[in-house]
Amino acid sequence: MAKRAGKSTDSAGGSGRSSAAAKAKAKETARKIEGLAEMIVESARKRKSPKMEIPIRALSNVNFNPKKAILEMGKAAQSRQFFDLSMAKKFMQTMLVASHCKNLIDEEKTSSIRGLFYLCKHDVAGTKEKTFNDQDESDPIIEDLEVTIDALREELHVYASNRGNLVGPITLVDDGNTLDCMRMGSAGYAVPSICEPDVIQFKKCGAKYILHVEKDTVWRRFYEDRFHEKHRCIVTHGSGQPTRGMRRLLRRMHDELKLPVYCLLDNDPWGYYIYSVIKQGSINLAYESRRMAVPQAKFIGVSSFDYERCGLTDDVKIGLDDKDIKRAKQILEYPWFQGKKHWEKEIRKMMQNGFKMEVEAMINKRLTYLTEEYVPMKIRDPKQWLD
Amino acid sequence: MAKRAGKSTDSAGGSGRSSAAAKAKAKETARKIEGLAEMIVESARKRKSPKMEIPIRALSNVNFNPKKAILEMGKAAQSRQFFDLSMAKKFMQTMLVASHCKNLIDEEKTSSIRGLFYLCKHDVAGTKEKTFNDQDESDPIIEDLEVTIDALREELHVYASNRGNLVGPITLVDDGNTLDCMRMGSAGYAVPSICEPDVIQFKKCGAKYILHVEKDTVWRRFYEDRFHEKHRCIVTHGSGQPTRGMRRLLRRMHDELKLPVYCLLDNDPWGYYIYSVIKQGSINLAYESRRMAVPQAKFIGVSSFDYERCGLTDDVKIGLDDKDIKRAKQILEYPWFQGKKHWEKEIRKMMQNGFKMEVEAMINKRLTYLTEEYVPMKIRDPKQWLD
């Protein structure tokens, strides 16, 4: 991803963001930042108070679009002004972050969100005041910038931690390396934090669908039992709540390769919420849903009805605590769960059961029960999917 | 890693534990479990109370071996008897875990520690009592089994989460897949939970040393700046405290490929402790040190003296809290830090500074300061290493 002299062959590793498409994208994003700056300069020239309009990122400004079946940001925005004591600092912080992102793009470099905080941190000239005291201040500013100029954080060349792995019949190009994801070793292909088309391209795909599981330990069960070979599918995991990188990759494989996405998650409020984020996006980052959500994703289990359906024993039960029940009730209230009778039944059944169940608990029946019986049975029978 | 019919070519993916070496290793471990079982049966035949001797895994039984420079388990052991009300349950639990591990080995399968808990959990025949109520009960039993029969958890076919990535001029074979770690994409080669020789073999190595960094976000800085290319080295990270898999891989590359290991960690008690675990092992798992520790590993930074040495500004400072100070004092007390004047100076200097510093903070100077100046300077100058 670095700027390097002329190397672009696979064996040399990494051509990535030096490609023509990447350059065009970078130019477009840089142009958006310049546009913001020019607007500010223009106001100053006209002796008007420099300001920018920042869309509001809060539950109050998040709508569920039932037609597209994703969360969307509403039209509410706040004005951030320079000549306003309560806003001047944030105004300057926004410009500072924007200017560093512009540098990153120009230099064909990326930075972590923590790194960006350190890049931006310094004394405000002539004072003992710091531009930023804490990363808690800079992270929201990055998000403000994303929504203001309509560019994803990844397009601003800023990344977070990477998490998540993949195995299956797909050949992709990542940073110039052609990778056959059927033979990437026993932990699979490591999904990076930035999965934009200028970094990752799909070359060949023989998969029929994607199975997304919650944890790496479950993923390994599928890997070891060669589920991806036997069922010609891609198996992914996100080590819990999937990162933006993982979500973006799922969305892109779904869109560009027309692969259905099936989610295998724990039977608990956390599992329901992971599904909800994959499917329609998260509340905090509603503005990203249109590029990250997979509205057609199906939840195939573990369902509250599986205890009886699969003849499980009480060895798999984990008692619900107050927090679980509170969270389950919250989820029932989300507009995107409401009016979905099957989801209402599912969540109410969990509360009625009084227990939750982990995916790994299925192993109690037999080590390979999950991979040889449970999931094949679930995928065969659309009546068992929760949508 | 699964048992499969005759496939062992690279393109088919996964031959792993089906190799001859793997089979021999599996046989040896299975034999150890059988040995334990035979001893119990023998006692019963002789009408003696069946018992086993379990080495004690506690600080009281951990010694620092100054000659080998690693932590070692002492000789203290406890007897676990069947005909003793206070021990009968643990005795049976140990046999149950052993028997499931034997099954895993025989079936050429592996299980997560959570999965093993579910495999072992059932009603005790004729009672309402469970064999295990919680994973907190089964995890220590696995460790008991490891020390009793002297087999690593990985050899018992039990894994935990995988974490950590690697990039650099090394070609290895993982589960039958030949992987050139110079071209594994922008998140690098994903290090699996089990890195034993029957799973991972080294094929070719052009690296001069290993640089181990604490976090994936720092790793990406090195990746992007092509540090591994420019300096012909392997760059690894463990996402914080490295897993057993990562530690085993570091040790094996150090031993088998004669590669020096340099650690780049945060300047805080947590960073010191990560170094200490890589170098001489952890207290809890002292019995593994002889196969996981790298006593020759060097700490190259961030050092408490770097603030002045590198001309940093107060932007990099994070104030120490009470917990940091308490932890620093604890670390000073560890026998393996004691008597090392340079470490004493290092830790005392941190307390005197009154602040800690993250590796990423170096970015405050310049985005590529870490990769282009700081680390090359550190590696060039052995006087700056902490040993």
C-alpha cells in the first residue's frame, strides 16, 4: 500500500492503492476534502463566519428504510461555526483531521485511528492548550468528516483493528497478492481492516453461498471438517461483532458475486444484534449501511426453538440474566424487528425458555453435529430461516 | 486437519495432521493417555485406591532457572485420589477430559477448550449432578492433564482462539498449504492456534530477524512501509498478550531458523510483562516455557529513556495511574527482573517520569518515524536493547 518505485508484480507483494482505480478514488476523496476547505476559505473571503453542515449521528436522526430494509441517516444536520466559542474548538479539530487525511491520501499512506490522534495532537500555537487530549475526541471527528463529505473512513485512509478470517472457493487479489482462499493455512485468509475495491478485487469464485459464524473457534470446527469443500461455500467469522472491514467484504461478496449470506450466531441478544448489524447496519454508523449492510442476510440459528427441534439436553442451557432480558426487550422494540412475527416469536421464546444457547453447545450432541447435520439441515430448509 | 480420503495435495488444501510425523506424534500422545488409564486400572485390580500425581501449577511451584533463563515448574505434586470425597469429582473429571482428548486424537480432530467443555458435560449416571457446570472447571483440568502426562494442550488436540499475524520472507507449510508470507495480502498470514511441527513446517527463510510488535495497528504501519522488504525481516504481532500459538511460532522460528527476536512494545507495565512472557514464560503456564519461551529475546523499546533520547514532546505522555505503579513495583519484584540493573533503571525511570508511552505515539513525530528511524536506530545499537 506504500508508495514504491514501479513495483507492481504479485511476487514483489503489494501493489494495492497504486493502481489506476485506486488513484482515481483517492483523487475523488481528496477533492471532497478540498471542497470543504474551499468553502471555508470562501466564507472567510466574504467576511462571513466560516461554518460547515454536519449531519447528526444519533438515534434521533436514524431511520429504518423499510423498502431498502436498511438503517439510514436522516436529514438533520448541525452547523459547526468557527466564530462561536462553544464550537470553535471542534471546528478547528475537524479541519485538522481533514487536513491530515488529505496528507495521508496524497502520500498514499494509511493510519490507524489511534495513529491519527497522535498525528493531530499538538499544542495550539501560542497556547498551552492541546488540539486533542484524548482519542475519544478525535474518533467522533473522523465520523463527522465521513458524513460531512460523504466518504467512508476507509476512503480517508484511516483504519481500525482487523479481525476476522475466511476460507472457501474464492480467489481474490489483496494489495496486489493473488490469494486462493482454499489454501491459506489453518487460520484462513486474514480479512484486513480496509476492504475497499481499490485494495481487494475478486478474481474467481466457485462458492454457492457464504456462511458467517460468530467466533473463530466455531470457524475452526467448519474448517477442520472441510465444510467449505463439501458444500462449496465461503465460511467467515468476525471474532464477535464483525468489524467494518468484515462487513464491507460480506456486502461486496454478496453484491458483486451474488452470494447469499447465512448467519450462524449464538442464541442470545448479542447474537441477534450481530445479525441485525450485518443485515441493516448499526445505529451509530447508520450512514454506512448503504455500503455495508446485507439486507438479504438470513439468520439460520441458533434458534430458541432448536432446543426441542434438535432434541438437545439441558447441558446446553445457560440461564438468562437480567441484562439479557433487558437487552432482548430493547431489540424487540427496534423498528426493524417490529412487525416481524417470526422474530417476535423467536425472542419471546428465548425469554420463555429462560436460557440462551451458544453455537458451540451443539457440540454436546457430537463433535461434528454442527457441520454434518445442523447447518446442512438449516440451509436446506428455508422455513427455518429467520429473515 | 480432518480425516479425509486420500487427499493430500496442496491445491486440495489441508493435509496437516495426516502426515507420517503427525501420526507418530499423535500415537505418542495417545500412548501417554493410555498409560495414565492403565495405571488407574492397575491400582483398581490391586484393590488400591486409584490415584494420580499431578504437578502443582501455582506460583509456589514456579522457579526461575537462571541458567536457562526461563520459568520452570518445580517438583511439587499433589495426589488426586478416587476414594476421597474431596477429590473424587476432580478425579473423574480428569479421566473424562483425558478420554475425550484420546478420542480427538484417534479421530484426527481438534476441539476448542469451550467445545471440550460441552463434549464432556453430561449428567453423572444415576444422578442429577453434572460432570461440569462451567468451563472454569474444565480449563484447569486440561492444564492438569498437560502437566501430568507431559503433553502440550496442542498435542491433546485442544485449541483456543487464534490471534496474531505475520509478514516477511519466509515460506511455510500450514496444514499442507505452501504459503509465501511475503504475499499474503494486507493483513498478512494469520497465525493459527496450533503451531506444532505436525501442522506447520518451515520451507524457506530469507529473514535476518523477527520484529514482534504489540498491536495489529502498529503491525500495519510496518507492513505498509514495507519494513519487511527493506530490512529482510519477519514482522509479527499478537494483538496484545500473544497467544500460545504465536509464542510457539516465535520460539520455533527462533530455534529452528536461528532468528533473533526483537520486541517492540508499549512503555508501560503491560508492555514489560508481554516481553517477560515471550522471554521466560508466564507464571500460570510455567511448564510450557521450555517449549514456548525465547530467553534470547530483546526488548528494543519503547524505553522510558526514549522521551529525552528521541526528543519527544509531551503529546506522547499518558499519565501513570495507581494500577500502573502497583504493577510496575510487582514486576520489579519478579526474580527474573531482579538483579538486572538495566531493567531496574528502566522501570524506575518510568515511575520517575510519571508517564507511559505507546508505540503508536512515536507517530506524533512523523507518520513513518517508527519504521524509518526509530526501529532501525534501535536494532543497529545493541546498547539500547534491554535484555
